[in-house]
Amino acid sequence: TAPGDSGNDAPASYGGEHSVIGRSYVRRFAPGLVAVALLGGAASAQHHEKILGKDDIEFANALARARYDDLAEAVYTALSTVRGGSGETALVVELQKLNSKEKEAGKLTDPIQRAEALFAVVELMEQFVESHPGSEVAADLQDQLPDKYRNAGESSALAVSANPDAPGAKELREKGSAMFERAVSSLRKQIDLIDEQRKAREEPDEKLEFDYMLARYNLARTFYFNALVMDPNGNARKDPLKRSLSILSDFELDYSNELCCYEGFIYAGLCHIELGDLDKAEQSFDSAIKLRERFDVANDGVFLMQENQNAINVVSAGVLQKMLLLVKKGDNQGAVATSRDYYKTIPDAVRGLKGLAILAQEADCHRALGDSKSLEAVARRMIDADPRGPAGARGRELLGESGGSNLSASDMLNLAKETYNRNDVPRAIEICQQTIVMARGRANEADIGSEAANELGKYYAYKEQWFEAVTAWEAAAERFQAGATAAECLYRAANGYLKLLN
């Protein structure tokens, strides 16, 4: 999530997808599109049989690669139903199950468990490829394995860099290193093959050139994450970092007009940080931010980038990394200035991929500087921009820490619930008590008061402090009789008394 962004993850995205650069070559097949259109209706299997053509397996695979998971699953299901679950169709369904396992592994919140689960899925995918030689489905998965290796390896690198002394970290380093060896080997083979194809053509081929650029970029990124999985106190990690920098240095010459060049500046900065050269790192992040200067600028100083969200994402990533670096160097004021410059010059800046993380980092800087007024202003912007998301939750938390002067009673109640969900029950109880006090004299006093007291009783019950829980529920039922949850409080109080009697 954006507010919890450590800064060590990939520069331009969340959830393990480490780049805004991606393949735009997704083939589309008319039969499959028609099939998807009918899947939502009451079309019979006979109708599906007429529609589903020989290209539909490849179409479903393309949907899955493009991350249209629900559509892909719908096509897979239709294929399995119509064709009886045999042959290539059966393999497609089996592969979809593996893709689902990979997706579920990526959702695990514990970084080490997530990396371990991804390793297990990759091994199953390798077994799938080996077990079905000659199959189109297996061949398609074989093409994807380099990305699978790299993603699993990057996940392990992020896990051990965030928790270097955690149980299982040593074993994870070893598995991650092995995964990166496979990733580097497969990427180098891919680069050599594409280069041969490029040289064999008399005229440049746009797709081959793109694939060649992307493969080299992925190799540089792989070297960076490979270093992260190594012992931070060892000298061995310097080699992959230097290899990454060597590749990225060519991008400024070869691909200066491409988005990956500017993403590459961010990875170069991260490499410089790992090598201890913070000044070069700052220069690299500045180079990434200069992507905005390739666009025209309006009279108010805002760059006209609104039609290019990917460019905004890269600039936001560069800004966040520069802020984190400035904080590392002890320059909180500089980090604040960097954030404000971003929001002043980028259109709809909060929509940048790291836009909310930038606000969260600025708020932390204000807190470090002791500027409570600015802290509350930024926290309020976070709540307004993402009222029900993680940034809004972090904003309410920051306001609560600063005394809550800008928090409404409703905000305080939401903060109590979020705090309870983080297992900080004592703090949640304290915030509920504050909410009940804040509700006095407000138009919605009965509703807010009864709900806050209801929550308070639940939190006491969780701690098995039943006397306190019953007291909270009974008081709410009596004091806030017109409240929306007053009846529920009365019901809970009655059950609480039974609990006490037993």
C-alpha cells in the first residue's frame, strides 16, 4: 500500500509488478471475444460450441498475460465445459489453476511467506512444462518462465531486505540466489536470440527492437534485485549492482526517448544507494524526474502530461525515491520541498502511482520537523484523496497522533476500527472513548455515540473484560436510545450479562 511504501520496492508500481514498462502486443481473436460476450448470458453449451474456435486457447492465454483474470477464467471455464476437459483444454484449465495459485501467493501479507509461496508455484510451473513437451500451453508457459523467475526472485529480495534477521531469511537468500541464476541465464539466452533475429533482418523490426530493449532492461533490473538478496555485509553484492549500472548507462544513449530510460534512472539511483554513493543516487533520481521536461508547460507551471499516465507514474516514483534519499541524508525540509514541487507541477498529481505515498512521506517529514499544522493539512489531503483506502487510514492515524484537532467524530470512529484491525486493541479502546466525548452536542450524536460505544464494548469483549464490555453496551443503550445501533447494544449487553453469570 502506498502509505507503507518502504522505498525499497520497485520504482513505479505496487504488488510485485515492478515496472510501468510492459508488452503492448496482445493478440486478439474475434471468436474468443464473441465467446466472452456470450458467457455472461444464458447461451447454451451448443451455442458456445459454435463460437469457440481453434484460437480461443491462445486468446485465453493472452487475456491471462494481460492480467484480465476474470475474463480469462470465464473463457477457460467455457472451453472446459464445451470440450469435455481433454487435450489442450485440460492443460489450459490446469495452467489456470497454477496462475490462480500464483495470484493467491502474491496476496500474502507476510513477505517471506509470499516469496516462499511464489517459489513453490514456479517449481510447479517448471514441472508442468517438463511433463507436457510439445504442448502449445506448455510452450507458452515456457516463454513466461523468465518473468516468473525474476518476479519470485524480486519478491525474495524485498523480503530479506525488509527483514534481514527474520526466521527463514537465510534459506530464502539461498533460494532467491538460485532463482536469480535461472532468471539471468534465461534472460541472456533471450537477449542473444532476439539479437540474432535483429541482425538477420535487412530492415529494423519494431517489435524485435522493443523486445530487445525490454529484455536488456529486465536483465538490469534482475541484477539489482539479485544484489538485494545477497548478504548486505558482503562484497559479492557489488558485482550485480555494477552490472546493472553498466546496462543502464547504455540506455541513456540508446533509448533516450523511451520511458524505460527514465525508469532506468530510478534503478540506477537505487544501485548507487546500495553502493554507498548517495550524491550520484540523487542525480539519478533528478534525471528521472526530468522526464516531465519533455512535455510542454502551462502558464501556471504545470507540465501538460495529463494524457500520459505512465510518464506521471515514473515521475512520481522518482520523486518518492528522492524524498526517501533526502530523509536518509537528514534533509527533511528538502524532502518536503520535493513533494510540494511535484504537486505544484504535475497534473492531478495524486493519481501518480506513488502520489499517495509522496503525501504520506511528506507528512512523516512534517512530524519529524515538529510542524503539526502542516502535518494535519497533509493528513487531511490524504483522507480526502483516499477516504476508504490505506492513505486515508494513515491520514486519520497521523491526525490522531497529533491530537486529532482536525478529525471529525466519524473520522475518529473509523480510526478506532482501523486501529483495532491492526491488533492495537488498547489504542482502539482509547480512540472509542475519545469519539464518544467528541460526539456530544453534534447533530448525529446518537448514531455516532451508539456505534462508538458498541465498538468499545466489542473491544473489551475481545480482551475478555466482560464487565467493562457490558457497562459500555448498557450505557449506550440508555444514553443513545435513538442511535442506529442502540438496539444492538442492548442485545449485546443482555448476552454479556449471561456471560458474566456463567
